Amino acid sequence: MKNIDNPGLFADKLTSWYRKNKRNLPFRNTHNPYNILISELMAQQTQMRTLIPYYERFVNRFPDFQTLADADVSEVLKYWEGLGYYNRARYLHETARTVIDEFQGDFPETLTAIKQLKGVGDYTASAIHSIAFNQPSLAVDGNVSRVISRYMGLKADVLKQGTRKEIADLLRPAIEQSVPRDFTQALMELGALVCTKEPSCEACPLKANCFAYKHDMQGVFPVKAKSKPKTTETLDVVVAEYNGKFVLRKRPDHGLLAGMYEFPQFVGGSDHSRLPSLLGTNYHGVLKPVGHVKHVFTHRIWSMQIFHLTLEKAPNDLYDLRTFPYAIATAHRKIITLLEEKNLLP
């Protein structure tokens, strides 16, 4: 892989653009590693307009590692509810306890130590090391990979770890001639605002030397291997109601959506009349189809057929959805939205 010509000039153009055009995001007003950690974990698989209200609500409730460490994980999950990928919240809670118990409340400042924290991979560790501590660590995510693959005309698969390491090595001379935290955020911001899937090349500070721009090949890069098709699971979900309250059940403490709450669901079948009996002997009532909900995970798809069951008597596991204190799985929050659309919520 060839090197960037004049890395100092590359860094100057990039960071000058950033300082003039960066968004006013709440976590950019601090270099506190706690805030940077939360923002980076929330930003994974989440759009910025969705992230910001979650971030602000979360840090208002848990303003520091001590407060987060002292909280029950069920409350942490409730404040994460709707963001998905709930293991991130569990890892964040565990990391807070590690910082308090093993580092006496001081977030570790070395890249090696940061990488050892639960749920903190190479990218997140490098982002924190660079942004919080102004160190020349290269955080190469999808945005950065897209920018550099177009700029350099890289033909390697950017999803491979080896390619991302090569991109980091390629950028090292540039970040070392810049303010690291600005350089890191500038690359992320350029990928988020300008060098998007459908890029706005005329607004790019790097276009004069960009391979893809000069050769009109923006659609060719980045190169990615085709992903394996997702597995689709067909499920029947029973929304069992008695006097405005609903049956919710907790998932196992391990595996997909561990410890989250959901409406009772079963492997889909053609005989839907059996669904009340699958709930148990105390769940008699009128069963009616409501509609269909689809939820896409990283490696699978849930195709959920929803049924409303009006119960004849109250079981023990009834809850008021408006005051329910625990986190409901995002897939089943979509079901709540469907119920609202069908005027089936009190």
C-alpha cells in the first residue's frame, strides 16, 4: 500500500475543515473519558439524531463512573432501552465497576489497559485514547475506511481486520503531525457528513488528491466482500391483555437479548389456536390476529406474527406498559408501536 503524499498537508486540510464545519455535539464539549466512552458505545449501529437524546438522558442519570457502578444493571438497561445491542450497556456497567474497583476511579490512560476493559475493542479503545488523552492512536471505523479507501483507491476489503490495520499505518504519519483528537474526529466527521454512501465531493477538503474523485469511481469504493445472508426465524407473539395490563416475560440471563423483557413468543406455526394453551392453563380468552412485525439483528431476522389475546381472568405476570420499570427488547417495542397504531393500548 502506497503512502499518503505530504501527510502534514493532508492533516492540515482535514483538521481546518473540521474546526469550521464540525457539528456541535454534546460529547464534544468535554475530553472526559467517561463521556467519550459512552458516546462511542452508543454511536455503534446508531444514527446521531437518535443517539443525542439517549446520551443526554443517560449522563444526566449516570454522570460519572461511580454513579454508574452503583446502579443496578436493570436500571442501566432501562436507560439504554431502544438503542438495541444491549450487551453494550452491560459491558459499560461492568467497565464502570472495573474503573472503580481496580483503578480507584481513574480511567486508565494507556491503550493497552483501555483495550482490556469489557466490551472495548480496538476501535473504541483507540478513539478514547486519541480523543480523551490526545494521543496518536488511529481509530478506524466504517466512516474512516470509506474516506481513505476512496482517497487512496484501495482495492482491499475494508471489512478485513488486516485492511483496517493497513489504513491505520497509512494514517500514522498524518496524525503524528496534527492535534490527534482533532484529526481523529475530523476523519469521522468527514465520513459522516461529506464522504457518505452518496458523497458530496465538492464540499470535501481532500478532493484535489482523491483517487475516487479524480477517476469518477466513488461508487466503486470502499470494497467489501458480500456478507452471508441472514437467517429468518418465524415467530408467533401473543400480546395477552387483561384490563389494560399485559403479560411480559423475562428472557434467560444468557444469550440473545439476555435478561430483557418481551411478550410471550413461540416458534411460528400454522395452528394459531394452540397459542393460549402454550401460555399456560390460566390464559383463556379471545385470540385475534393483529399484524406482522419484522426486526433485523446482525445475523438473523425475526419475522413475527402478532396476536392479541383478551384474557378472561388476571394471571400473575401482568404489567402496566406505561410504568414498567425494566427494559423491553427493541423488537418487542416495535410491537408496542403496532398496538398503538391499532388502538389496542389503553
